Amino acid sequence: MPETKITINNEGLSLEACLELPETPGPYPGVVLCHPHPLYGGDMDNNVVVAVKKALVKEQIACLRFNFRGVGLSQGSFANGMGEQDDAGAAISLLKCQEEIDADRVGIMGYSFGGMVALSKGSHSSNIRALAAVSPVVPANVAAGCEKPKLIICGDKDNMIPSSDILQAAEKMNDPKVVEVISGADHFWRGYESRLAGMVVDFFRKFLL
């Protein structure tokens, strides 16, 4: 089924989004996808976000990708990560309310800045069953105490967010968790999109299907 443009309303802000459903009959599990940093060119058409979206839909998992406030056609302006967590919360609420979605089987995934948003919002949202982060920004104590299934993926050639920093932060996260380091991958994942997407799909298949 083609993607459908959809608008997320978040406390007066309209956020640009796209919803894609599998072709087989639902209800489906669903995943919200969070893009990289808005001030550095991140948007919902990012290569990692699109690769993960395509792989998930192929495996019968619906996807909602969206632009944070101030990006693309989304209203507002950058809000230092806090407002963006609210944006992610509004996206979660919209996805779980779609008639084709099984509201008890919703996950969230984010890349880079979006990974921080996914970990922060997903760990505290009662609507999220599992969360994944790719090359995430990892503030101190992010996802602390979260006992939901977590997937953390990073590349060993990342010179923006070193894998050593991500691994150190992941060690402090509660189980269950899966931590993967991909040899040769840098922060932008060019040429590694399929491998990365496959790992994300395997994770969400295990915990959402």
C-alpha cells in the first residue's frame, strides 16, 4: 500500500508525517520512526529512516515517519530535544489510534538525535512495547530503569558519536537489551542500510509480532 500523507497535531502544531501500511489485512503492529538532528539536515526522508521503513513494512509492520517541529512542512522551531520528545509522543498517540493498528503492539525507533528522542520518550511511554536506537545521542541516564526490550546499534567507524561512548551508555541500561556494533559503518550508514534495517526488523519481529 502506498504511503499516505497524514498530519500530526501536537498542542497546536501541525507536523508533517507519512503512514505506510502492509498490503495484507490488519490489524498490524506499528513503529514510529524518528529522524536525525533537525539543525543538521535531518528529516523523515533520511536514508536510514527510509531503509528501516521499507524493511518493516515488507515484514508486515506498519510505519509512521514524521518531521519534527520546524522541519519540512512541520510547524514550529527546534526545541532542544524536549519539544521533539513531545512530537514523538503525539506521533505515538496518532499511530496507536489508527483503526488498522494493534495499539498493544507499538514500538519506536530513532537514528542519531532521533535515537535519543526514541530512547527518552519510548522508555517512559506506556504505549510503547519495544524501542530501538541507531547511532544514538546518549545523554546521561537516558532510558535509566527502562525494562522494555531495547536495541542499540552503532558503527565502529563513527567519528561523530563514537561506538565506545554508546557502548558505555548501553552498559548502564537495564535488560532486556541487544547491543550491536557493525564493523566498517560510520555515522551515516552509507552502504550499510540493508544490514542495519535487517537487524531492526528482526528485533521488532521478535517483540511486536
